[in-house]
Amino acid sequence: MSSLTVTGLTKAFGATQVLDGVDLHVPAGSLTALLGPSGCGKTTLLRLVAGFDDPDRGVVALGDRIVVGAGRGVPAPKRGIGFVPQEGGLFPHLSVTGNVTFGLPRRQRADRARVRELLALVGLDGDLADRSPNQLSGGQQQRVALARALAPEPSIVLLDEPFSSLDAGLREETRQAVSTALAATGATAVLVTHDQAEALSMADQVAVLRGGRLVQLTDPRTLYRRPTDLDVAAFVGDAVVLDADVRDGVASCVLGRLAVAGEQPDGPARILLRPEQLRLSAPSPTALTARVSAVDFYGHDSRVRLDLPGGGTVAARLGGVDLPAVGEQVAIEVTGSALAFPAAGPVPEPAV
């Protein structure tokens, strides 16, 4: 396994600047998710690392070996990189065995035990070895594609939105199998995704891209709890964003007086809460009371939208099935502290 380091990576297609001086380090044996909206440069970054496209400027290094930049340009097949495309990219005329062993030296392609070992690694039964791709489910095809990428024992594995075409149940099952396989091999991996839950649950660190630039690189918990700005906050999860006035570490807003995490200058601000920080209970004379305007039930949890007495709406996220009814009056209590950001700029749109 090798670490991956990209420095000053820049790429334009015509007049469109796709990547603008991206610096990124992926430690050996870790998984980094590239997260961001469509068109932010995620797949382009992956293709530059793989060697499918050439950067305009910048350096890509695997461990201490520079593969592009500084006057060097190692061809894609010689970089020792495994690649899993969005649709799996299996060869329809080859069996599962033929696909898994495609990148191996000819003398190793007849090693049936190795094929079964690789299939087991990605959670597939060895009895699938002689099937053709069209006899496999979408999730099985993606696992075979991963087995093929892992077969030559690459220095790094790149995955380009490998679960996006799968339905919800199959996506979760395949995601777990891929995570287990990558961990078992100790592979260094980079996953491109626009799915926030996927990035937060699978990655050791998450790199958030916006407009071709890296705006935050940190572990999933820090990303969710301490996003670098409100746009990142709204993209990685549901956000309650409120206008406030901060004085001496306390924010005054429509939900009352809330403690602010970290240092924040006094004055107008926008504060961030997560919906799970809002607790609902029976109304009381001393509590802030709101009216339930909608309840969205998801099974594992629910989102309860609340109309505030002074105008405006906030959403709380609740577990369980004991939920308030639409039209009911409830008391709102805020747990934990808020994050404060400069007041300038519009309230960000939530991620879709």
C-alpha cells in the first residue's frame, strides 16, 4: 500500500476551470471520500490520479514515487492503481473468473484458488466464478469489479461513485462488503461520492470540494460537528440556520439564548444547529412553544417541522415512533451548543 499526495493539481477543459490548485494527502491504508455536488471536480481529480487525463499543473505522488509532474509522466497501466468505475465496467464476454483475473499476468489467470479467495474477500460465493456478468445482480457486479481492482495488489484503489446505480437496500449491503474488503487488504482507497451518508460512514477522512477547490479536509465527525462554513454544513447534513446576536459566547435568537462553541466575535451572526439537537416535550409556561406543521416519517427516524411563534420554521429530527401530531403544540429545548458564522451572505440551500 502507498500514500497518495497531490499538490497544486489544476485542470481546465477549454474555458472551464475544473480543478484549481488542489492539495490532498491520503495516508497509506486509509480511505478518503471526495465529497461535493455534481461538477465540483471529484471525478476529474480521480482521473488525473489514475492517469486517464493529464493535469495542466501539479504533482501526483504514490508514496515517494512521482507519477505525474516535475517532468515525469508514468502511463496509467504502470501506476499500480486499481479502478472501480460507476457501473462496474465488467467485460460482458468474459466470465467472473475472466474479469477478476483480467489484469493479472497470464500465468496467474488459471489460479482458481486465487479467484475464490478474491471473491470471498468481497463477500461473494466461489460458485459464481463461471457465471457471466449478465447473470449477476448490480451489487454482485460491483463486488466483482472491486475483486478485479484488488487482484494485482495495487498501491491504491480508486472508486468512482460505485454504488450510485444500486437501489437503497442493495447499496447498503454492497457498501458494507466493499468497506470490509478494503479494510481486510489494508488498501489505500479514494472514493468519489455525492452521498453524504456514504462519505461519513465509510471514510477515515472526507475531502469536500466546491468549485474545483478543496474547502475542508477532516475526519467525518469533525466535518459534521465543525464544518468550515455554512455551505459545507448544509451539504453534509440537515442544518438549522438562524440569525442571532452573539455576546460573550452566548447567541440570542428565536430559540432563546444558546451557548456558542469556540471563539466568536460579538455582533450579528448566523448560528448552526443540527436537527437532532432539538428536543420536543409537552408545553410549559417557561418553555418556547411551537406548532407542528408537518411530520416526515422515515422509519429509522422522523423529521418534525415546527412553526415558531414569531414566524419562521425549524425542523427537529426524532427517533422512535412516538411522534407529535400535526397541529399539536410542543415545547422546544436545545441541547448542546451552536456554531456561529459571519452574518454576511444568504442562508445556504440544503443538500438534495
